[in-house]
Amino acid sequence: MNGEELSTTQHGDSELDAQAEGLLPIREVARRTGVNAVTLRAWERRYGLIVPHRTAKGHRLYTEEHVARVQAILTWLERGVSVSQVKGLLQSERSEPEESLSQWDQKRSHLLTAIGDLAERQLDDCFNREMALYPPQTLCQQLLLPLLESLELRWRGQFGAELERVFFLSWLRSKLGARLYHNNRLHGGAPVLLINLSERPMEPGLWLTAWLASSAEHTVEVFDWPVPPAELGLALERIRPRALLLYASQALNGNPWPRLLGGGECPIVLAGPAVRIHRQALDQLLAGRDDLVLAEDPLAALQALNDLNLQDSR
């Protein structure tokens, strides 16, 4: 069966008829693969990576083979291949080209230049272009996390570093915060509450985690400033989140973990570099607890939230 055949009156009576034949609407493919509908459409229009069937009214419908192809595309993207190269790789089943990783180097270089120039529109345009083509997890892994590493190195002892930091982190919080606002209106329900345990505001790892969780259909609420441990229980009582995620990029003084992690009102994910720093103490707290998960970076934090099966409680 091809797209033209499906568009005939034989298969075009309704989207429901097509779904009954085992075809999937775009929203279901997005749910199953984690690639949003906007990106799926861009892959189709610009690169011909996924060519769905169409109903008589033009609705896109996908087969299980299409879903498998999306997964194959994601595999290549996770290896660092640019989306423009994926189609050739899928057709010829060649191994990854040597120059593929440089594609992401070029993208990061464009962002670094915009940040250095404090050019918000240029930065926004660069990121919007990539966001239309790549799912959030790929962008986080291949673009944003390496970008942050490069920036942290550049900001050490450099004159103007704090200016760059404030500019970029303000932009990042505004950009990802807008995505959270939009997604929360679509998802609804009790949120995952993300709290910044670091001393500095605008913690980028916290916002990347929030963005990934929101893109995975979790309702998300972010407290960007540290909450006193004594008041954490009050936040849980009033918000009643389905999960609590605490993010810390710095070492925490003393031994705050029993107080921070002892509530038991909901599952807790502790995320960020502080997990590695305090690993020995945290491993002792993990013994006998199934409501506490550790994650060292935003991607691992997303996996931890997904593993908690929070979607089932909606």
C-alpha cells in the first residue's frame, strides 16, 4: 500500500477507519517515539525521512514500519549524525561518516558565536532551527550539554565571563520556560516539582531537565531558587506533586540528605553533579528505599522520571 492508494476513496472515508486498519495518527507516533509532531512534519517536508499515508482530508497516518524508521533515525542522531545525512545512511546502511560529528561542532560554534556577541536574535534563530529538526533528547545530548561544557571552560577567569553567563542563562530560562508554559497547558494534572538546591539561580541543568520532562508529557513546575529544607514539606503539602526532583550542581554543606530526602510523600529524584560528589552518603540512603532515584545529568533524570511510571497516575 502506498500513500496515493490510501488517499483514494477506498481508504479515505475517515481517520478512524484508517486507524482500525492498524494505522496511527501523528499524535500517537509522537507519544510512542518522543519526537513531536512539528519535528515529524519537518523531517517529511525537508528531508523525506518519513513519508506517511494520507487520508482524503490530508491527515497523516503512520504504520508500524514508520515507527521503526523513526527509531532508526533517532539511533543515528544519538550517534551524532546530522539530520541531513540520515536518509542516505538509512538507504545504503553505510557506517557513520567521519565528518558527522563535526556537524554538531559547527552547530555549537554558531551558538557560541551568538553568545559571545550577546546576540539574542541570532542565538534564538540558531536554536529554533535545530529545535524544528531534532527531538529534545538529541538536542540535549548532542548540542546543549556539550555547549554548556564549552561555556564553563570559556568562563573560567575570562573578563566578561559573568556578562556572558547572565545573558545566556537568562535566554535559556526564558526559552525553555516558554516551552514549559505551553506544554503544561496541554498536559494538566499534578506536576513534577523541580527544585534548585544550588546556591545560584538559573541553574541550566535544572532547566534542561524541566524541558526534557515537559517534552515527555510530564506537567512540570520549577522553583528556580533554593527552598529552605524546613519549608520543603510545606511546598509538598500545598502543591501535592506526583514526584519531587531536586537538582544540585554543587557540593552541599553538612549532611542535608536525611532532611531533604526523608519526607516520603512522593517519589524523589535527586539529580545533578552533586549526586557524584556525595555518592557514598547517598548510596547509604538508597538502601531499602524504592521511592528514591539518583541521576547525574538531565538525560538520566528524564529516564528516572519515566521509569517511575508517573503517567499512569493521571
